[in-house]
Amino acid sequence: MTDDKSKTDAQWREQLNDEQYHVLRKHGTERAFSHPFNNYKDEGTYVCAGCGTDLFKSEAKFDSGTGWPSFFQPKSPESVSEHSDRSFLMKRTEVRCASCDGHLGHVFPDGPAPTGQRYCMNGAAMKFRPKA
């Protein structure tokens, strides 16, 4: 099995569609309100579109009004990694998949209880696994 962090750019291009590649590998952002996951309400787990790692439970999802799927916490602290992002003349905290290092979105300190966090994710960076 290939280590997802050591995949070549060509391997990622072959595995991902254009939008997934742009978001996960090039740190892109989809347009607000453009992905179906923004309004998705089914029960289950959101997983990384790059490697399948469990990222967020549907129970942690909330409507932030921002146009991107938002969660108040990851499934586990080991699911994601956080990195300083100073692009676009802003200071933000980037969120990546801890397994494949794919860009997922950003986290902000303006979410609901119990954490006060808003994990604002790109829908294209995730797939959904329904609850069994």
C-alpha cells in the first residue's frame, strides 16, 4: 500500500477529480454555497476524499451560514492537523488531513458550544459514509 504522504503529484492527479485536486493538493477553496455537503443532513461520517480517513461526525455539523460545511470538532484530535496560514494578508489556522496532509479548510474561534470552534471545510475535500 502506498503511503499517502509520499504520493507523487501525478498519483494525486490520477486519483482525484479536478476540484478535489485543486482543494486538497493546491490549498484551493471552492465557492461558497456550491457544494451539496453545505446543506447535507444525513447521519454518518465525513471522510477525507484523498485517503478515506475519518474526519468529522455528522453530529458535530452545524449551519454556520458561511456557505461551507462546518463542524464544531473533528471526530478525533488525531484526524486533523493545524497549521499557521498567513496567505492573502490574513492570519488563519489551516486544517489538513493528518493522514495525507490534504488541505481541508480553516478553523475559527467563533463556533457554537461545546467547543467554540468552527471547522469551516471544503465539501470537495470530503466524502460521506452513511451511518450503518
